[in-house]
Amino acid sequence: MEPNSPTPPAETVTPTRRVFFRWLTGAVGAAAAAILGFPVVRYFLGVRERPAQWVTLGPLADFPPNETRMITFDNPLGQAWDGITARTGVFVRYEGQTEDSADQFRVLAVNCAHLGCPVSWFPQSGLFMCPCHGGVYYANGEHASGPPPRGLFHCVWRVQDGQLQVQAPHYPTLQDTLEDTA
Amino acid sequence: MVRLLKALGNWLDARLGFRETLLPMMRHPIPKAVEGPMGWWYVFGSASLTFFIIQVVTGIGLALVYVPSADQAYQTLLYLDYDQPLGWFLRALHYYAGSGMVVMLLVHMTQVFLQGAYKYPRELTWVLGVLLLLCTMGMFFSGQILRWDPDAYWGLAVAGAMAGRVPVIGPWVVHLLLGGEIIGADSLSRFFTLHVFVIPAALMFFLAVHLWLVLRCGVSAPPVPGQSVDPATYDAEYHEELKTGVPFLGDALLKDILFSSLAVIAVVAIAAVLGPKGPTGPPDPTLGGANPRPEWPFLWLFALLSLSPPAAETFIILVFPMIVILVLFLVPFFSNRGERAPSRRPVAVLAVIVAYTALGALTYQGATAPWSPAMTAWSGDPIPENMVQQSAPVELQGALVFQYKNCRNCHALEGSWHAHDAQPVDRPGQQRHARRRQHAGLRQTDEPARDDGAGRFSGEPAALGAAGGRGERPFPIREALMPGMSP
């Protein structure tokens, strides 16, 4: 104890009590922040997972060989209040049968692999063209020209009871293509 | 009555204490020159603030009617445009005052930069100003999304595709941005929340700090060539200058009020004449012929993404904006002393000229360039027989590739096939073509490409006959053909 100090001797007793309450307050505060923070942060950063869903595009007879047509459907991956934005289009092309008589389809997402804009199919030219930055693709989805770093995204399809079905496509991006969900 | 009001005022001030705290602050002296003609340079910040207040008021008005639900947003916009009295005007005003705010911010920022007003001790004021610019750009982008039309939908798609390029966590970022697996209701709710709650809250906070700093650090005196800023002596010099100063809340504000009034009149007139912007159509992603364009503050980036080499693209999307923002933040730390007058700072002037020239040129390109050729003259017709008569077998194969790859869609044919000069290239045509990313962007005419007059294509047909021209193995035509496109 310094000489002439105005501090009462009680000071030597209280710190332990005061220190204890400082720690206690800190601990309770941290606990409150944690139980509040975890669910809230998880809510904000959480990702909703949905099981893969199959959409029927139509009977096989609807798809003449080597003809690309756009089929539209309401995407089941969305919400009930999606309205018109739930509508999804895919380009379907029947490519005949393989040697073991299995039907071969090519189902392509409309989103350009460059920045996601909607490509259009030009039957007379046999090319998909993107209006945004001039990406061009061949009928099989392969990249032909323009800035896209890859071909169009392929949807996963199957034939069930004579119907062509496709796995409802999420919004495809370079690291999250549609093939991966198969 | 007057006595009663005075009593009320006294009662309030006894508790609030504004007369002792706020009033002296508002009446604090600013350099006398600001009251002179040079004061006209100081009006752009307050004009931005005026536009921001209009945005708040019109935004609240629009939120009274607008429903941020993917299945109803479009109808409520149409209702605002056609049925709600003056709804069209509020929508127009909200758009053009927002545009005006961006313009005023840029002019304000340019003025502060050119006149060195960001130098000591106002570095932090500049940093807050950059944050305000970022918030405003965020408001512009999220606001465009709320206009739930094809441009909004595909704007989200482009934003998602950009986010998807983030290494490793790209897919998660996309999901976070869109709020779900597809672009739809969750995405709209998300951007509504950003536009109405998150960004405005951040913007108002930054604005409060920015204005506090303006009061605290004082308004900079108009620059005088030869009078340079030295942090060691600046405070004393500024203090000396203020001894002849004029009050902040006084006649110096007249110019601001007059300019803001004129700006408001201009924006109201533009809104009334041009009317509301969009919505251009229902946000139906299956509608063909969509030609999405971003709002004008982002057109330069849109153009840059088409003109840049593909190898640099991910860099331009992810890193380049960060560099620009970082450089903007660091401006006052690179040079917080020295000359302030633009006549003594040629590099600063040059930087402004270069930046605006680049932005202007890119914006013009983004607004006008049809990156995709207008498909009114495509041609899937076979190559005329007389062109391939007397062609060598390898040249015939090249003609087949030309046919099946639909090259005639963009490239014209003239003369005879074998007359085309085969330029040696080291790869099959298909790959070379694919490497040339800007290919489609080169042709922007409505008609097929013309022969260049020398019996050659103006495009790049040289690759087609290349294998033969060099006497290498014949062009691998079977591989080049598309599956499902049998001859």
C-alpha cells in the first residue's frame, strides 16, 4: 500500500469479488451472444436442401429425331408463390437409339455457360445463340464461339414408362452444373 | 401565441440543449471563399443528399403499393403505372432521382478529387464517401431487381453466374444470393430486403458519419495554386483562415439550395416527360428473344465482360472490382499532402480524363453493341455446287465442315471454294474457332459477312482447308461433325 493513498484498505478485499463478477458477467454475456448468434447466423447463411425431383416432359412420340424443341414446365424446386418465374424451359433433342436400342436424348438448360443469359435455338442455322455477349453453341450443346468457357449445361434425364423425364434443374453455374446432382 | 411557442421552445431546449450544442455547430465558420463564385463547386454533395431524400420519400410511397412477391410484383407495378393515381409519376421519379443521385455522387467525387479536398484532414470523409457510392450502386442494382421484369430476372442470372465463379464456395454464394435453387420468389424477397432495409440502413449510417465529418473537419477552402497541404501546419493555417470565415448555416448555403432546387425541377420534369421505366414485360424465363441489359451504371462492366479475353474474365468479375474499390479507398492515403489545385496536379487530371473516357466508351458499347449477330439473314443453305466443282478432295471435306458447322450463318461465300486461300494453322478449325471467343461479336451486321474482295472470307475460313493446305493429314471431318447431324 502506497503512503498517503486515499484508497481504503477494503480495496484489497473487493478485487476478488469484483474480478469474479467481471468474469461472470463476461461469461453470461458470451453465452447469451452464442445462443442468440448460432441460430440467427445459421438462418441467414443456411442453404435449403431439397431431394432431386423428376419432371415429366412428355411421351417419347413427342420428340421427332434430331429436332430441337423447347419444353416448358413449372420447376418444383421453387416456392408456391414463384408465379410465372417458376416456369422453366429446357431444350430437348431426340438423337435416336443406341445399338442396344436405348433411346438417346440431349436435354440442355437454357442458361448460357458464360453469365447465365437465355440462349435461343435457331433451327435454320442449327445453333444456339446467347443475346448477352454473343455465345454460340452447336446443336449438341458444345461451345462453338463467343465467350462461354464451356458448352451448355446438360440436364439429367431418363425414360420412364414411355415418358421422357428430367431432373428439375436448379440454376446452373460453372462449379454447380446439373450433371452433378445425378 | 408567439409567447406560447417561445415558452414551448424554451421548455424543449432546456431539455434537448440544441441551442448550446447543435446551433453553434451549424453556425461554425467556413472559409470565406466558399461564399464567392468558387462556392458553385461545392453544391454537388448537397444535391446528392436532396436526391436521396426524394428517394426515401418516393420509396416509402412505392412500398405502400408494391408487393415483393414473385407472383404479384409485376401486377402491382402495372397497377402503379396505370391505375394508382400518380403511381406512374412516383415510379418515374424514383428511377430518375436515383439516376440523378448517382450522377451527382460522381460529380461530387470528381470535384473533391480534382480540388484535392480529400487531403489531410479529410481522408476519412473520402472513405465514407466511397462507402456511400458503393451503397448507392447496391441500391441501383437491387432496385432494378424489384422491377420484376425479364431484365430483372436475367440480371439476377448474370449476378448468380458471376458469384458462381468464386473459387470453392461459388455454389454456396450463388445459393445465398438467389435464396434458393432457382431464380424466383426467394430471390425477390432477398433483394427487397436488401433494397429496403439493409442497404438503406448502411447508407444512412455512413451518411451520418460523412456529414458529421464535414462538420467536424470543416469545409475545405477552394484550392489555391502554390498553397500546399502539410499535415503539420494545416490545422493552424485552416484555423487562421476561419477567422475571416462565414457561417456554415448562412448565405453560403444559398448556392446549394438554388442548385438543389434546379436539380429537383429538372428531375421532376424528366420524370413527368419520360414516365416510369418498365416493367418491360412479365418475368417469364421461357419467353424467347430476351435481350437483357443492365441498368446504365453497370453497362460499362457489361461491355467489359464481352470485350475481355476469356482468360481474364474471372479476374475481371471477381478481382478487378475489388482493386477499383481498394484504389478508391486508398486515394487519400497515397496523397494526403501537397498541392490541391488541379492546375498543379496533371496526373490527377489525367487520371480523371482516362477514367471517364474508358467508362464512357464502355458504356456506349454496352448500350449500343449487339454482341450477338441479328439473325435475320442466317443461311443454312448448302454450299452452291459450282463453288466446289474442281475442288481437291481435302477442300471438299473443308466445304463439308463449313456446311455442317453452319458457318454460313455468319460467313458469306463468294467465288469458288478452292480459290479460298488456305492459311496454315496448327489446329483443326473447330478448336481454333472455339478459341476465338469474341468470334460472334465481330459480326454485327444484319447480312452475312462479305467476302473481303480478295477471294477470301473476311471471317476466318482459313482454318477449314488448313489441313490440306499444309499437306498434313486430311481434316478430321468425322470427329468434327456433331453427333446427331449425320450428313
